[in-house]
Amino acid sequence: MLAIADPELDHGPRAEKSATMRMCAVSREVRPIDELIRFVVAPSGEVVADLKRKLPGRGLWVSASRKMVAEAVRRHQFSKGFKCDVRATATLAADTEVLLERFAVDALAMAAKAGQVVSGFTKVADALERPGPGAVRALIHATDGAADGIRKLDAIVRQNGGNNGHSAEVRIVNVLTSEQLDLALGRSNVIHAALLAGPASDTFLSRSQILVRYRMADEDRTAAVDKNSPI
């Protein structure tokens, strides 16, 4: 049974473990918590995003949309929701996007440490040709990568039917820059990478999907990202 908590504020991360739905403070729409971002007030009085939903104190939830977070700042929704004067900077929406990007970079770094990432055009192309166990779960392109290389690797995915006869099983991820991929993988000039199956890879894909939602969702509802769509 779904648990819907107090629509205004939660009672802290420990008290809300059973909650699976929350109300967006801006739209007043009840959503699954995976489609929202929890915000708390830091000791300095500044509003910050709590992406892991673990920071202490009561939390206010906003749909995972850059436009919605900006609207919450414009309407002074954080002061209203927390019922006290708090500082929600004009750059909160942009700052939250940066945090989401770091969240994805950290997840990709963990996947690399777990041996679930292959990088470099030739190695990625070879990985895409290998069927069976260890097959590629997702193809990662830098957002600033050259169109020719992207086109060639995408063609391999289509030609090989996603390693297992279903091209939709290999997802296309295009959310991080080459510089961010370099940071995650600890090497320079990373443009393409292949994500192999594993728990750490699943975490990266989940965080990438949240980042896509945040960038693409409109002010009324969070954009759905189909599991088989490029992200």
C-alpha cells in the first residue's frame, strides 16, 4: 500500500522511510518520490537539495524539474513551506542541476571501479560486438562528442540487435560532457564508453534518468523517460 505523507513537509529522513509518494510544493500534485527532489534548510539558513534524502531536518519536496525548482524560488515557496525565513538563491535551479550532474559522475566512477565500464572508440565497438554475459547495457556518448563517431557506434548497436536480438536493450546515454566523463573514469579525452551489466551500472542509469527528467520536464509535470529510450 502506498504511503502518502504530510503534504507540506516531511518529518525527517528517518521518519519517512515508508513514504513512497509526496506532494510537490509548487504544483500540489502527488508524485512518486523518484520524480521529486527533497530540499532541506542547512544550518546557515540556505535551502539545499538533498538528493540522497538523508540530510537531517524536515524536508520540502519539489518535482524534479529545473523549471519547477525555479518557480519555487520565484514564488518564495520555500519560506512558505518551511514557515520561516530561509535563503533560496536565484541560482538554486542551476545549482541543483550541477549537483545532479555530480551525482551521475560519482555513479559512473563507481561503475568503473567495479569493472563495469569500457572506454575508447575501438574498445567500445568491440564490446558492442560481444554477445552473451558481459554484454553492453548502455552506450555512453559525451554531449560534446563528434557526430561521426556517435553515428558509427549507434549503427553497431542497431546492426547487432543490442547483443541479444533486441536493439532497445542497449540504451544510449548522452548526459555528461567529455570533461565530466574524464573525471569519472580517471583518464583524458573520453568521448565514448560502454556500460556493462551490474548493480553499479544500474545506479548510473537511474541517476542519468533523473538528470534527463530535470532538464526536460515542463512546469506542469515531470517528463516520463521510457526505459528503452535514449537518455
